[in-house]
Amino acid sequence: MSRVYNFSAGPAVLPEEVLKEVAEEMMDYQGTGMSVMEMSHRSADFQKIIDEAEQDLRDLMKIPDNYKVLFLQGGASQQFAAIPMNLMKNKVADYIVTGQWAKKAYQEAQKYGKVNKIASSEDKTFSYIPDCSDLSISPDADYVYICENNTIYGTKFKKLPNTKGKTLVADVSSCFLSEPVDVSKYGIIYGGVQKNIGPAGMVISIIREDLITDDVLEGTPTMLKFKTQADAGSLYNTPNCYCIYVCGKVFKWLKKMGGLEEMQRRNIEKAKILYDFLDQSKLFKGTVVPEDRSLMNVPFVTGDKDMDAKFVKEAKEAGLVNLKGHRTVGGMRASIYNAMPKEGVEALVAFMKKFEEENA
Ligand SMILES: Cc1ncc(COP(=O)(O)O)c(C=O)c1O
């Protein structure tokens, strides 16, 4: 077996322990004589899997009782429509646009109501988080929307915006479970699982109960109505059973590792290794203002496209893969999610040092 260090932004590295466990259970899940892939979503065995997954996630994030946890299909992008459809009672929402994913959500919401861009960092290629302490929040806004960690640009809100009492909705796809979070500050906190949690094909949406109602926009598909999914315990139709199972394994792994406080400690330690190197490097440089740097996605450049391409190619040959930056920004990006071991980041920095010496 030969494993690489995979710096992909998503789908991304998963804990080896979890991969081994699911491999062992592939042919016979705990004496059932079948794989979870082959199991009815209405079976008692699967109900136990989904119930445990939800409870473990609740424990990890300390999710208050007045929030529902939904395991949904359609990825994070489906929520870009589902959120306005379910929340736009006044048909008004305020969006803070700090990257491509926030922009996509902002554009999608425009189909359903009046959507205000109340702040943006597009003027400097999304390399920072705007000051959100005193924005002009619309008096009739149904919610304020952010993308908390910007996967492509490598920025993160270190402080949540002052929504002046309005419901906060956050896409946390690329920082899910990377640190402790106070769920009570959000109306909805949601993310695709394919970055920090599990295989692709699912979004977890944690929604405060008062936002789950029958009062949705006319024409909202049954499947996109939060109440449909909440009333059915995410089993209105056949869910992504296998993904729920693997996510459940990752939740157990996270608990065993010491929970989100320990993840945060490790993530700070790992990111520091890379940022410290970037800050003194003569060849490589980080692209984000230091105070807004993400712990999960670290973009960097040499300033020379050919040199960037050479780096990505040689890194791959050295077993450090998926370091190419997003196609819209170029350069490099190392995604160092929970499952990336410290050794992976150390190996990357050692390789960057060597590359710098050779290409000085
Ligand atoms: C922050 C963020 N939001 C949304 C998405 C889209 O997720 P999905 O592919 O699950 O729709 C991504 C990445 O793929 C992302 O990084």
C-alpha cells in the first residue's frame, strides 16, 4: 500500500483509521452479512447508524436541543437555493461576499427575492475579510449570510459579523469541525461533508427549529423544504446511507482524538508550520492578510506561473499531491483538514525548502 499526502480541497483526505475500519466492514457490517451499501435505509441497523451519527455530532458541536440536524443530498450548492426558499418570509436577505462560494449563494438567492450585498472583499481578489462590526443590515432582512471559511482564497471569519439581531446563516463547508463553535449564534450552520468529514455527496445542515416551518416560498420542492426533511429525520426518501455511515465513523474518530478543542490545537499547530515558513521564504509567499488566514486552506504563490507549475509537478513526484490552486486563481493551495497529519505538513515544508534552495 502506498499512500500520498493529499492536499486536495475536497473531496479530501480522510483519517486512515476510518478508511481501514470501513474496509474491514465492507463485506459484513457487524454481523449483518452485508455491506452498509446494501442495507435498507428503513432497517434497524441503519437507523442505529444514523441515530449514532447525529448524537455524536451533537456531542462534538454541543448542538442545543432546539436545533435539528439534517443529512441532505444536493451538496452545499443545493442549500444556496433551499435557504432562501425556506427563510425568505419578507423576501429580503443580506449577503457578505468573501469569495466564489458566497458569490454563488448570493447569485442563487437573487432568484427568490431582494438580495443585498452588504459587504465584499472582491476589490482585493477576496484576500481579506471585510470589517463586519457595523454593516448596514436591512431592517427587513430575513437573514444575513456568510461563507465562514473561503476554501478557494484561504480566508476565515475570525469574528462573526454583527447581524444586529438578524438570523445568521453560515456555510462552513471547509471549516466544519475544525474548531469548537457556538451553534447558538447561528440560525443555520451547514456544509458539504466532502472536505473535513466524509465522502462527497452530502450536506449537513444544522437548523434552529423556529426556522423550520410550512411557511416557505411558493413552488418550493417538497425535498427542499426543511420541514419535510426534519419531520422524516432525514429519511423522507433514500438518503446517502453510505456517506452517513462514513461520517459517523469520522465523528467517532474525532471524539476519540479529543474532540474539537483538540482538533483546533492541532490545526493551529499544523497551519503555523506552513505560515511560518511562508513568512520567511524568499520564493513562496502567502496571499492572504495574516489576520484573516484560514487554518484549513493555505494558498501561496511564487509570483511566476512557470515556477508554480514546476513546483506542483515536482511536489506530486515527491508524493505531495493536489497542491495546484483553484483554477480561477492559480498558484498553489494546501488544504490541511483535520485528517491531514502534522507529518504531512512537515513533509510539505521540507519539500518547499528544498525546492527553494534548488531554484534560488
Ligand atoms: C465553502 C464552500 N461552499 C460550497 C461548496 C460547494 O459544495 P458542493 O460541491 O457540496 O455543492 C464548496 C466546495 O465545493 C465550498 O468550498
